[in-house]
Amino acid sequence: MTVALPLLAETLTRQPLLFAGVTVANRLPWLLFSLHAGAIADRVDRRRLMATVNALRALLVAALAAAVLTDVASIWLLYAIGFGLGVAETLFDNASQAFLPALVERDDLERANGRLMAGEIVTNQFLGPPLGGLLFGLGAAVPILLDAGTFAISAGLIASLGGLVATRGPTRDPDAARPRMRTDIAEGLRWLRQHRLLRSLAVLLGAMNFTSTMLFAVFPLYAVGEESALGLSGFGFGVLLTTTAIGSTIGSLLSARLVTRFGRGPMLWSTLVASVAVPVVIAATSNALLVGAAFAVFGLAVILWNVITVSLRQTIIPDRLLGRVNSVYRFLGWGSMPLGSLAGGAAAALWGVRTTFVLSGLLMAVPIVAFARVVRTREIDAARAAAPTNLP
């Protein structure tokens, strides 16, 4: 859906605010439901939750394909489908990140996360964008139907894992009263508020996601169509996005080695610097090759950040709180995305797309300065050393 949704939206409107609204709708659930999704992940069988959510995603995407085939698709329908997929994503992602420590040893988390992200990159970024752009040219419903099928297959594969591992959150006394969800959420909030390092990383992630979605919410308007700056076709747009996958693949395969060689602090700092530089570089050129190179750097930075910080959370946060604290972390880190998309659409409408890119880079520099003393290898190693053995 990475390519199909924006290409479909581009055929329905080229008004920056309406176009950016698709991303706003898709990311809004991280602001509204992330905390509840984390509490649910700590209450139920995480494997079953993931399988059920992917089955529901298959139905949603199939409904969108049916609307396209019957020529009743509209920008408002895209908002509704995007919002539904966003709700499903909050549930699935919180459960999946809490699920992984049940599968691998603590010292192998960075390697496991790197390999897991490499697999996601191959399917979602290497194969998905060019294939989605090509299939969209054959028929707008074709890539959407394909995506519905992959969600259905994923649901079946996850369901087949039953009985292999413990997938539930904390064990509860069946005779004890279950705490209210508000109580569970509050416990996760308190834990993260008291942890200086993870709290700071969550705020930095929120800033990165705010500024990056400012860019990506309107980037298709900059790239696709004869009147755009890059003048790409749908297939060309998909190919351009695969450059992000090239950088991401390098990051996923080398992240563990880079951390060992240079340390977690310097590697995180390299991603922060890239988040400022990449939007400015993109704004400065209309050359698709240079934009692709900038995207490759961005993909490398994103994977390095994710591998290090996700593994760190899985190591530091107690398993019984993993779903809830992860959800609070991602509420701060991902809840900013709909706001960033809205800001990107408004800025592009007022000042143009290029100015929006520059503004996103300059805004990211502010929190980097504010948290300069927190993101250090010494702080990270101390937090890891103080962490409990994270077993279910």
C-alpha cells in the first residue's frame, strides 16, 4: 500500500491539504489508540492478536479494491480505509515488538531485529514499490488486491505458530480482578516517565517522525506527474522509493557490526544528523538520482535507529510491561506523524513543497541540540547493565 495509496490519492486530488489528509488519517490512530493497543498486547495472546489483526487488514484492503473496481472510490473513502489500517497497525506493531523477546535471547536482539527488518525491506521496499507502481499502471485495483492477499497469507502463517512459544503478557491469577485498562496504561506511562534515556529517545523519535512526515506527506506531488518537479511516472516513483530500501538493507545487514565497531551513541547521532540533512538536500535538487541517493542515506539512518532503539527497549523494559511501555513510547514517537502530515500539507499550500522540505530539516535540528547530552554510549550501556533479565 506504500505506493498504491498515494498514487490512487493523486488521481483523486492534487490539493496539498486533501492529499496529505490520507497520511493524516493513516497515522492518526497512533495518537488516539496507541496506549490502548499496548495495554491490549499485555492482556491477550500476542500471536492470536497479530493473526486476527492481519485478517482484518486483508478485509479492509479487499473492500478498497472492490470500491476501485466499481468506480466508487473517493478521497473520503481513502481516509476511512487509511484510518482503519492505522488502527490495525497500532495493535499489530505493539504486539509484534513485545513478541520477539519470547523468540530470541537478549544478546541476539539487535541481530534478530536487523534480520527481521531486512525481510520487511525486501518485500515492502524492494519488491513492493516498483511492483506496485507497475501493477497500478495495469489497473488501480491490481496492487490493492495483491496486498489484501499478502495480509491474508500473513495471518495464516502467524496463526500456525501456535504452541511454539509463550506469547502472552504477564501471567495473572484467574481469580483476581483484572485491573482497569486505565490502570494498566497509567503503569506504562509512569515507567517511561521515570526512565530518562528511553523518554528522551521517544521525544527525539517524535520529532523525527513529525519532520519526516512533513516531507513524505506531500512528496508524491513533488515527484509524480508531468507538472511535478521530478516528472516521474507511477512506476518511476516506485523505483525511486526502492533507493530507500538499498540504504535500509545495508543498515539491517551491518547494524550489529556498526554498533560493535563504533558504539550505539555515535550510530544514533549519525541518524539524527541525517534527519536534518536529507530534507534539505532533496529541496535543493530536481535530479531524481540525487533524490534517490538522499533517500538511500535516509533508509540507512532509519534502520540503524530502529535496530538500536527497538532492541534497547526490548532489553530494558520488563516483559510484563513491554506492550504498555512500548505503546507509550510509540504514542510519543508515532503520534506526531498525523500532526506532521497536516503541517506538511499546510506548509506546502502556503509556501510550496520545496520550502516544506527545508522547514522539516530545520525543525529537526532543535530537539537534537536539546538532547545532545542524553544520547551517549555511556548512558545507553548503563541502562542496559541495569536492566532485568527480560523473560516472559
